[in-house]
Amino acid sequence: MRPISYARATDVASAIITVSADPARAFLAGGTTEIDLLRQGVVSPSGLVDINALPLKQIEDLADGGLRIGALARMSDVAEAPGVVERFPVIAQALVLGASPQLRHMASMGGNLLQRVRCSYFRDAFSPCNKREPGSGCSALDGINRGHAILGTSEQCIATHPSDVAVALVALDAIVHVNGPSGERVIPIDDFFLLPDDTPHREHPLAHGELIVAIEVPALPMARRSLYLKVRDRESYEFALVSVAATLHVDNGVISDVRLALGGVATKPWRARRAEQVLIGASAERANFVQAAHEELAVAVPRSLNAFKVALAERTIVRALETATMMGGIA
């Protein structure tokens, strides 16, 4: 490993200036992903700027019922915050199911959104990987792809995005607040994650030196009855084969609003808009849930080892919607 410089930032402005001054310099928060990638030789920054002292750890209940989460708030703190547990249980559940207690105590919310894919070919510095080395090829296309994506893929990359809480935030239409060399801006979270297309190495629209400072979750009364359902190979800490963030509202037996997002099956946290369109105005019954799930997975592109995810995702969507209905999303 080559030498790496290290600096501690005491305010947002100086952190941005220090990282922006060198195109190979990076921010360091909880380090639960960055340190692994350094050890594996996947990334090799010239320097790391420790931002843990920045005042970005707040978990604030907004007057309108929304929520503002500082980018450096630890996953464990957010999962236990009363405003999250009461008004947005899907976020709390996704955080608890997303990592071991040790990782939740270290990992930051902003870092969780920016974590890199868990594709073994990406993390093996010797395997061709378009995400790590553009133009080198994708080893997963014809390789070991059981855990890979079936939605939002391209011939350049089929790696799944690993975050659980990002799936919940996409379902809730969260907003990412960013600060950088050109000032502040906000990014709708569904636009924050990019599809691989022909540029799989670009996973988000952040420019070099831009820093996530907060995540804002708009008020959504029906989110009090939201849930996160995660299917995985083992009950203990494991990445999702399929996951669903869901909440819905039913008026006189008819679905008047629904939010649905999928994890473990796509190259980004996947807003299930095709399914939502089927459900809005439909009666809250299993047949319609099945139809909506089938419509969402109709565009799936399975590979040799992950074709089982199509049926598994459909069943998981149906189960999540049935559970949300039974939770009391009825007026």
C-alpha cells in the first residue's frame, strides 16, 4: 500500500477545500467501506480527510412532520430515534436489518448511501470490472452472478446496490442535501443513484469535493404503517436477495396511495413505479398485489444463476403489501 496522507477537518468549508485541492483525495467518515477497499487494493486515494468532527450528526424532527438527518448521524442512533421509530418505522427496520450492531455504531448515514457494491469481481483487483476499471469488461455477466441485479442492468454492469436504508429512503422520496466547491444543492434521492448504462463507474452525480451534509425525509402520515421486508440466505447479518420497503393507504377498500421500493434486485435502490401505477385506484386484494408485482418484474433481465430472483421478488412484494394492509393502512 502506498503512503496516504491524513487530515482532520473541523468545519465543512475546510473539509471541502482540502478534498477539492487534490483529485485523488477523499472524505473519511465511519470508514466501514473505505478501509476495506483500501486493504483490498480496490481504491488508492492520495489522502483521507477525516470528517467525523463536523457538526453533521443531528436527527431533527421537522415542524411539518418530516425529518432531517445529518450525514454523520450513526445508523444505530437513527434507528433508535423516537421520531424515526414512530413516524418512519421502515427506516428504523431497514437500518437494523442492514448491518450488525458493531457496524451500525460506526457507519454514518451519508456513508451508507455512498457505499460501494459488494460484487466479488469489483472487490477482486485482478478481475475485469467496468466499475473499477472502465472498459475492462464485466466478469459477472457470465460468472458467479447469483446475488446480482435483474433490474436496471446493462451489458457493462449487473452489480446490485447494497444499501438497505437507501431502499426505504427512495420509497419515502427523501432529498439529499449536498455542499461542495460550487455551493449547496439538493438532489432527489431517486436521482442520487445512477443506472450503470455505459458509465458504471459513475454511481452518483456528486462532483469531486462535494459532501453530503443531510438527508431530508418529507412528512408522510401513512409512513407510520410502513415496513421493510428483507429476504436473505441467513437470518443473521447478510445482504438482501430481495427486499421491499412498502406503505399504502386504503380508502373504502381502494388503494389511494402507495409507496414501494425494492432492494437486492437492482443496480440502484429501485422505486417500483410500474407496480405503484397498477395499485393506485385498485382494490386492496391479493390478486391486484400479484398483478402489480408481475408488472414490475416484467422488465427483469435475469442471468444464469439469479433467475430465481424474479419469482422471489414477486412473492416478496405480495407479502409486503398484504402485511402493510393488515397493519391498518385503511381509512
